Amino acid sequence: MTDSVMTINGEAVSGDGTFDVIDPATGAPMGAAPQCSPAQLDLAMQAAQRAQGPWSADHESRRKALHEAADLMRRSAQDLGPLLTREQGAPVAGSVGQIMISADWLDYYADLELPEKTVRTLPDRTIEVSRRPVGVAAALTPWNAPILLAAWKIAPALAAGATMVLKPSPYTPLTTLVLGQVLAAALPPGVLNVVSGLEPLGRQLVSHPIPRKISFTGSIPTGKAVAVAAAQDLKRVTLELGGNDAAIVLDDADIDRIAAPLFMSAFANSGQICEATKRVYVPERLYGRLLDALADLARSTPVGSGLDPDVKLGPLTTDFQRDYVEELVEDAKAAGAAIAAGGRRLPGDGYFFEPTVIGDVQDGTRIVDEEQFGPALPVIAYKDLDEAIERANATMYGLAGSVWSPDVDRARTVAARLVTGRVKINSGGLPSPEAPFGGVKWSGVGVENGPWGLEEYTDLHVTEVGAGPQ
């Protein structure tokens, strides 16, 4: 069993009790995390508030500290990777890789400058526009990629001169808690505080009077609740929420070339990626070939404990997510869909579900209309490309999508018609630090990454200088 501590004002702090963290590969407790009390949350917020002024005043010290934090994160990756796998489920190579990649965000933002002050000279006055750090930020991260999505928040906030109180998901808190202690060696006390706990800690974090900014990644229902709570105190929010990302395969696509990357765009991390491919639209004449190719890949992909080096797909992180995916697959079967591969939970106490490819399914079926966030992919035939684009857009989600064709110019034309925050062409790759990431419609408010993500942790400030008496 692994027990962890919180980081408050740079110190290791035990909680007001603990709660169990479950290994999704076994269904049994693998560790305990501290339960942050309201008084401890107050201490974390006060520490962040005290630290914010000195931290924001010295840009060069911030740069140096963030680079040092990135180095510490990379050096800890081999040790922390197995812990991340045990609480989240993904193969250990991917867990180590997630920590290594997360360090890239710290380095990127360490060297990213805020826009220079803008000056406009008018006949009677000079107007200066600059950006100031928002103050204290509160961040809530999900269970599917806890370290990467924490880095997406920590790096721009701290680079902008803000300080942070971070709360990881109670399903995967342990690696983030250890990372808080690792980074404390590089950061001044109070700059980054990491707390953990079951509800109502999340609600207390959002409603606390000190933070002026809330950054949340998670489900749409919870995101709406965060927005409502933050609005009571007019806090700024960034909400990165769910997606039901459509892949549109064009009629000139080479099935042999696209099947493997398209498969991984849907099934990496057992489908638990916000911008994973959640549904595929393919021309009728290519439908059978693509369905068979994806089904063959599903049947041949090893599933098991992420600690097994031969495993490519681990369990779902929670039992309720496994049950939800099963519910959607059973609903599709009842509606007449054909299971081309998979379709069942695996025996044992772990939260495993077979990689599942579903054919003979249409819009209006829950597996198509809802975000499954798991290893089950519907493949839908279309006759007319305009119809496929319309169906892809006929949702309140708008996070990302993809287009697959050797004709990149033609794919660009299709991509421009998708109502999403991001479109990938012939790729299922993850976002980079340099590009903005965010959704439209119900998929989010605001963006993360790039200079746009940095500005999310700032407020605009205007200074006007008059010409003075003549």
C-alpha cells in the first residue's frame, strides 16, 4: 500500500484522515490518499496568496525555477511511472512517457514571454496595455491523464506569475501528490500547493474566496457545476470538457495505411482521452474493409495489467466507467448493431473491457450520440460527404475531429467545415505545448496551451497618461 502527503506552503502535510485509491487492474486498494480538511484548504490558499506577490515580481527567478522543476520531473519519471500505472491503469511505458512529456510544458512556458506592453499615443494622452497575473488559481484535474493535464495548468499559471492550489481526481491522486513533493524542491513555498480529497473538497476549492481563477478538466456536467459555482464570485474559468470526436474517412483513403493510426486514435489509453476518436464515418464502398481492419486490430491488441510490458491496453480507470461502456455496447446490440470485435468485460476483479468495434450502427444510438470514453468504437457508413459532415456536427460537443485522405487539400476543405476547436488530418496525435487546445459548444470555455493558455492566467491592465497642463 502506498500512502502520500499533501504539499502546503512547501511542507509535507498529512490529511484529516485518508481514503483508499483502487488499482483498476485488480479492483483492490493499492494506496491511501490524505483527505484535506477545510482548515487545511484555507492554509493552502493563504500560502498561495502570500507567495504570489514575490513570485510574480521576479521573472528570471520564475524561469529558472520552472526549468529546474522540469528537470526534477524528468528524473522522477522512471520511479513515478509504475505508481501512475497502478492507480490509473495505462501501460507503464505510457505512464513514464506522460511524465516525461509533461516536463516539456514546464520548459516551454519557462521561456515563453508575455506580450510586451502595447502603447498607443493619442493627441491628448498615451494608452499603455499590459497583462498582470490573475493572482491565485485553483486547478482540478481528471483521472485519465492526471500528470499531463496538471502540467497544462501548472506551467502557464506559474509562468504568468500566478500561484496555484491543485486538486487531483480522488481516483488518481497519488502520483500528483508525490509530484508536488518533487517540485517543492524547485519552487518557493506556497507557489504550488497540492491537496487531495473526496467531495465536498472540489466544491470548497471552487467556492473559496481567495482564488480568482478556476481551471477544470473533466466531464460536462461537472464543468457546468464548476461554472455556476465560480460565477457566484465572478471567478475566471477555463473549462476543458468532453468530446464526441468524429473521424471522417474520405473515399480516396488507403485503408491499409490509415487503419492502425485510426485505431490508436480511438483506443489509446483504453479510449480514455478527451479528444480520442469516438465515432468513425466511412464511405459505403470502404465500410466493410475498414470495419474488418479495425476489428482485426482490436482482436490482436494485448489487454491486461499495465505493469505487464507486453500489454498495449490496460483497464478502464474506474468501475463506473467500465459499467457505462458496457451499458452503451449492450444498448447498441439491442438496437441491432453488429459487434465486429470484443463487446464484453473481461473476467476477474479488474476494470477490463475488450477493445470493441461496432458496425451496423446509426446516429441516434447512444454509442454514437454520447461520449463513451472507453474502448468501444462505432463505425458508420455514409453515402454522401455533405451528409457525413452534417452528422459529425449534429452534436452539442465540439472538442476535436479528424479527416483521413491522401489529398491534404481536399481534407483541409472538409476540416474547415467541422465545428470543433481542433481538427487533425491523417493523425491521431496528442496536442503540443505550442498550439491552443479547447473546444466549442459544450466542450469547453477558454483554451489551454500556447501563448493563449498563458494569457488565461492574466488580466488586462490599462494605464492612461495624460498630456498634463499646457
